[in-house]
Amino acid sequence: MKHLKIALPILGLSILFLSGCGEKKEEPSVYYLNFKPEAAKTWEAIAEAYTKETGIEVKILTSASGNYEQTLKAEIAKREAPTLFQINGPVGYNSWKYYCEDLSDTDLYSWLIDKDLAVHDSEGVYGIPYVVEGYGIIYNNAIMEKYFSLSTKETPYNSMEEINNFDKLKAVVEDMTRHKDELGIEGVFASTSFSAGEDWRWQTHLANLPIYYEFNDKGISDSETIDFKYSDNYKNIFDLYIENSCTPRNELASKTVNDSMAEFALGKVAMVQNGNWAWGQISSTQGNVVKEEDIHFLPIYTGMNGEEQQGLCTGTENFICVNSMASEEDKQASIDFIEWVYSSDIGKDYVTNSLGFISPFNTFSDAEIPKDPLAKEVLAYMKDENLTSVSWNFTAFPSQQFKDDFGSILLEYSKETVTWDTVSSHFRETWASEKAK
């Protein structure tokens, strides 16, 4: 009995001790899984600045290009899972809805200029866009002016202002290819990148054009099946890219986006399809010869009726989410962090001048818009009332698997191992099968 009397208080003390351990609060932290490899260093600098100001630790992990979903799946299962991540829109939300915290009561959502851009469902707001972007055909006007001044050119055009549809673009590009030695270029277009994970410009961004027009015809924003009605229009521009490139079409499997941007930056080519985020890659390329005043956008023309009034492809597939499975402290810390990025002077400076983002929030003044030439071009196109922006409909694409499969068969077409009819059939069939999943 003596032993029992002694053991009871010890046991009680142990219970109190264990209870105290369970109640002990760790310092809140933020873990952001970044989608954009080109922005990795900037996000790391932002995290360091925030930690210095607040004492809150911020971890940044950047996914490899084309591997975000796989990385998120692996990281979200870990004990120290991301507290901040992103989805690409409604399709991404359907995959990750159980991990998405309702953000409808946050300042971040209240600051959103166009609240329709957010990912909603009947119960709340689960994804908030953190950047508006635009993409098209980037061109070096110094090379174009050199072409237009050639006495031997075979087109009637004298400036890029005259190029407002596919037929005109095709005529100029093919004539430039004939004169590439005189122009001092290796090809008109930069390499069509098809290295693993590097084909998103074709299987997603370029594929947006025919889907945009088909959805417009039907008055819809999504569909379980697709006709691929404008398959030949996609083929028009894709063929123009690969047949007038600095790299032979059967050698594209090894090319990356960085290769393409370096080719453009070094003056080896006159054009490259990409978005306003590409200015950072161009300007930071060692030996860059493209001046800010010479870099411009052209809409991606494919031969559609009335495309003279088409603008750039403008929108977003970047929606910030807070992990609903994180602790309350870490959720609040994550919200505080992203709100600091988009409201503090330090954060906004990074957003505008380092990330080069066009912000969708009203916390930015006119003086705080990006100064880089491609962002300015996007804003100019958006403000042109005579042009209609092409919305980003690839957020409705069935899955990453669909996009990867489409990229694979596009590469086979480039290598001339399959016909375009095979590509078109594959697009329709895999869209339906992946939607069915």
C-alpha cells in the first residue's frame, strides 16, 4: 500500500506533465509550395524579408517545371505539409477541395478588384488569384525593322502594326526564313520546347486558343466533351512555329523553355511564344541583346474570322490556397504572410519589380504597376477597347495527364511519326476520358 500511495501522485504528475506537453504551442510558421520555377529566388528573398520583419519562419519549396501536382501530392502527405499552395482553377479545386480553407473573410479577398475571378463554390471562397498575366508572340522589333527595310523582301508590309491576322503573319515569317542570313538570325521562331515538363506552352497555352473559340461558339465555360472544331487553326500556328524555327522539327525533344528564351535574348531569333513573366528570363540572360524599347507582343493569330480584333491571352491559372488541415496558428500565419506580400511597401515592391506580377488587388496604385516592357504591353492590350482579350480557358482542361498526353503526341507529330488527324482524334478522345474520371 505504501508503494501505491507513492505511485499515485507520481502518475498524476506524469499526466500533468504529458498534458502540459500536449498544450505547448509551437511558433507558427509558413510553408509555401511555389508553382513558378522562374520566381523561386524572388520568393526566397520575400520569405527572408518577412521573417526579418516579423520573426515568423517562412519556408519556400519550388516545384520542378511540369511537376507541381506530383510535388503537392507528395508534400501534402507529410507531417510538415505546405500551409500555402496553389490550384489552377475549378478543376484544381475539385482535386484539392478538402485541403482548401474558406478565405471569404480575409482581407486578401476583400482587396480583389474582380471577385468573380476567385474560385467559389456555394459555401465560400477557396482560391484567390494572385496575379493577372498575358501571353502571346513576343517579338524583337529591331530584327523586324531590319526585315521591313530589306529591298529584297517579298511582302508589302512595312511595320508590325500592319500584321493583324494569321495570313499576314505567315507571309512575313516565311519570307524572313528565306532572308534569315541577311537578317543575321538562325530562325524566325525560338525552339518549340519539348523536353520533359517543358511543353506547357503548346499543350496548355497554345491549346487554349481553339478551346476559347469553341467555348465562345457554344456559350459555355466547360464541357465533358470537345469537338476540337478549330483543330486546323491550332495546326496553322504550330506548323508555322516548327517549320520556321532555329531548331529542326525532329530535334525538339531536348529543348527547354530556357533554351528558347536564351535564343531570343541573344538575338538568334526574332520571335518566341511566351508570357509577360518571360522578361526576367530575357533580361537576365548573359549577353542579352534585346533592348526594352524593342520588345513587344503580338496576339497569337491562327486564322480565325475577325481575329483582327483579337488581343492577347489574358487571365490567370494561379490561385492561392491555404491548407485547411494545417493548425489554426499556421493557417493564420499563412494568411498574414500573403496579405503582407500584397499590402506592405516591401512586399508590393517585390511583386511589382522582382516578380513582375500584374496584381489583381486594389492595394496597388497606378505608380506600383510593373515597369518591365512586357507587363506594360499586357496592360496596354487590356486597355485597348478595340480588342477582345482571349480568356484563359485551360483551367477547364481535364487533368495534367490530359495535357501531358497531348504534349507527347504533339512531339510525335513534330517528328512526323503521326498525322494531324491522329493528333485531333487523340485530343477529343483523351479530353472525354479524362473528364469522365
